[in-house]
Amino acid sequence: MTITIRHAFAATTSLCLTAALAGRVAAQDAASTDAASLDDPGADPGADSGADPGAEASAPAPAGPRPPGRGDLDAGGQVRLPSGPDEMGQFASFHWVAVDLQGKYYLLDSVTVNATMPVALIKPEALPDGTEPSMFGGAAITLDARLPKLDLPLATRAMKDTDLGVTLTAAYMRQGAMLLGPRDYPLFTGGFEPGVAAGLTTKVKLGSVVDLRLLPQILYQRGETEAANGVQVPMSLIVKLGSLLAVSADLAVNTGDDYALGADDGGRIALGAAIDVKLGPIATHLGAGLASLLTGGAYPTIRDSMYFDINVKYQP
């Protein structure tokens, strides 16, 4: 009788423990269901979500580098090695070293403010005619606004693929410095004078990888005795070799004062080539060519006008 009572007591105890454990598991399942219902009030507690527990939702990464937009800032500088005269009048590349400090701020996706400060980092103390060049050329600020594309019913494909824009520049630079092109040696003389410029930017797609860029502008700068007026028409044929590499052929027609085209009056026709490489946030430009195909004036011979330039910018 004693054995039977012990067996009965043991069986009863096991049943009680089993029931208690089952009740605790059920309570935990109910709490989990309630928490899920609070996260998603419209969800069916008994429905199977079908989601893979190991899967993580993530947005697809954009292909290629992100184009710059509103609020972005690009900063960098261009090192130029133009050919120029020394104290004895002999032309060579390293007699002059120019550094153009540059910055670009995106007011909008299609409107930027560009700042440039040219510096003659290395220059002769004096030229054979007694001219003493200055180191600092001044500063220029340019507002660049891209116009909406033409999306008219009768517009041709070339018209729809053309990007147009306008540029307005305010400068405070050495007298006549606004007439210098990016391939010329930085001969900064005289006092600082205000100046303005207005231009048109044109980019035409000639194919899937070929673009034509034309940037004509008209210049005016006040002088101590006489104002300077001129026109600069740089143009480039660009071939894109992927998203990180591009090569270009460059041509520029720059007049002297009073829109003169002759070399003795300051006119120049520049010809060159360049390669652009984008590695992460660093954009690098390497160029070389001739500052003028016209002999006389600033460049006695074509060989005297050889130039090299390196442009490095940080583009986050």
C-alpha cells in the first residue's frame, strides 16, 4: 500500500510540473504575439510572414559615383607650368609656375558659385624691359546657371541633348589680368581693377561617348588710363572612356585688348590635349599643348608657348 501511494504521488507531481511548464510556454507565445500585434496592428497573429529570418532589407547601391548636387562643395587647385621669359628673355617652362586656387559651391543642382584666385608662385624678379611682375593676380567669382533642356514637340534629338547655361563673373584683378587665358604665363602687373564678364556654356552630345563643349565669353576690365575689352572662346571635344576616364582635344581663341586678333596686339590661338581621371573623391586633370599658334607679341615662336597643367580637385 505504501508503494502504491508513492507511485501515485510521483505521477501526480509529474503531471503538475508538466502542466506548469506548458502554461509558461503558452504565456510566452501569447506575449510574443501581442508584441507583434502592437508593431503591426493590422497583422494577422496566426499568419506566416514568409520572411527569411536571415535576410536583411537593404536599398540597392547606386551604380557609379554620385553626381554633385545642392549643398556640395568642390575645392582644389590647378598647377600650371607655362612657358615664359626669365630675366634674360629666355623662354622655358619652369621660369613661371602658376597656382590657381579654385572652389565651387552648388547653390542648386544646376546653379553653382565658382571662385578663382590665381597666384604666380614662381616668377622672375624683373623682365628685360624692366617690368616687375606681381605674385597675386586677384580674385574672380562666377555664377554658373544651367538652363532647362529644350523639350519641345518639334525639337530635334540634337537640341534635346544640348545643355545650355549662362555665366556672370565679377572680378577684382591686376590690370589686364582678365585677358589672360589658362595657358598663358601669369604676368600680373599694375594695380587692382574691377572687371566683369558674361558668357554662354554649351555642351552638345555628338554620340554616346563624345561631347562638344563651347564656352565663349566677353570681358571688360577697368584700367588706370584705359579699359580693357576682349573675347575668349575656348572649346573642347571630349571622349568619355567609362565613368572614370575622359580624354579631350582643346582649342581656344583669345583676343587682345580692343578685341584684337593679331599676335602683336595680344591675340592667341591655343591648342592642346588633356586627360581627366576620377578616383573616388579626387578628380585629376593633366593637360599639355601650345598657348599660341601665332608668333609674335607674348610668344616670339610657337615653341616658346608650350605649357603643361595639373588640376586636382576634391569632390565628395
